[in-house]
Amino acid sequence: MTAHMRTVAEVFGVRIKVFNNGTDRPHFLAFYENFMGQFDLETLEMTNGDLPSATITVVREWAVDHIEELWDAWDL
């Protein structure tokens, strides 16, 4: 499988991207200004990164409502 980063959405200036290299646990990435967060697709916990807490909340709330879209993007 060829690894590539796909933009899934942009929410309040936060870019949501999925990067599936075939070896990592299912996750998605959120980019806001100079910050980044990696979120586990199963728990929606931020597992890596430095996003501000308010941005983490926005990302999680968005992800809850769009979890199927995130899983679909991961499986492509």
C-alpha cells in the first residue's frame, strides 16, 4: 500500500488528515496553525502532539459526528 496523507475536512481552521501507511494503529491527524495532534480512531484520544486544549475539544467533537467518514478514509 502506498502511504499518502488525505485531507478529510477543515473545521474552524483545523485541517483533519488521514495517513495510513499500513503499519500504524488507526489514527488521524489534526493541524492548527503551528500545532499538530495525532488521534486514535478507536478512542479519539490525542496520542501525540501539542494542540491547544480548546482545539482538542473541537477536533474530538467533530470526530464523534464524523467517525464513519474517518474510518472510510483510513480504509482507502
